[in-house]
Amino acid sequence: MKADETNAAQLLAERCAEAMWNGDEASRKLGMKIISVGEGCSIVTMPVRKDMLNGHQTIHGGIIFTLADSAFAFACNSRNSTSYAMSCGIDFIRPAFLGDMLTARAEEQSLTRSSGYYEVAVTNQDNKIVAHFHGRSHTRGEPLIEHQDQK
């Protein structure tokens, strides 16, 4: 890919993430932050707060899933084609605790005209794996944002 095409793809991914982020109150309220986004990938962080803990005083698995799902969403919508989750799964590897900083790294593994497959690694501040998430997306083919090629 040429440098101009790479820059255009990066800018488009960033605009798509911004549009999604502006409407994503759940991710914002959970304290998530988009660290980076690119074509088919994203990195999202979230601190573990007291209101996220379960009865074992570890983060609730559903909140880890939500973090991974948000990273998945930013990655699979990065090409300005509205995409939705078809299926997702998660394997919990180790607990996370109050004060931990979790990072979800989503990476596209395959993409066809109508679907994609993504893997998301959730790690703690020590770069230890907390969970592995995988998701399949369905692409509707409708633009997420208005986009004009600048040539």
C-alpha cells in the first residue's frame, strides 16, 4: 500500500472510531480510553474500579468482556462499513484486581466482503494475559460516517 493510501486508511479509521466513541456512553462511563485505532485493529484501556468488582473482589467477567467487545467494535468498523457482532467468546485466564489497568488489543485475523474474524488479547499493567476474546463480525455494507475521498 502506498503512503497516501496508508495515511487515508488511518485517518478513516480514526474518524470512524471518533464517530462510534461519541455515541458510546457505556464505554465512556466505564472509563475506557481509545489508545490507538487503525485499519482492522484497535487498542483500548480501562482502569479497574471498585464498582467493577464481584464478590471475590476481582473484576466482574462481564466487564472484561465489555472492554474486549469495545476494542473489537472499533477494529471491525475501522473501514467505514457498518459491522455488528455475529458471535463472540471469551476465555478468562487470570483475575484482575482493584487498581489494575487493563488493555484490550484487537487484531483482524480475516476479512471477507460480509464478515470478519478478530482476536482480542486483554492484558494487565504487567502485560500478563487476563483474557482471550474472539469475535466474528457481519458487515452490512452501509457507511458508518460520510466519507469523501480526498485526491
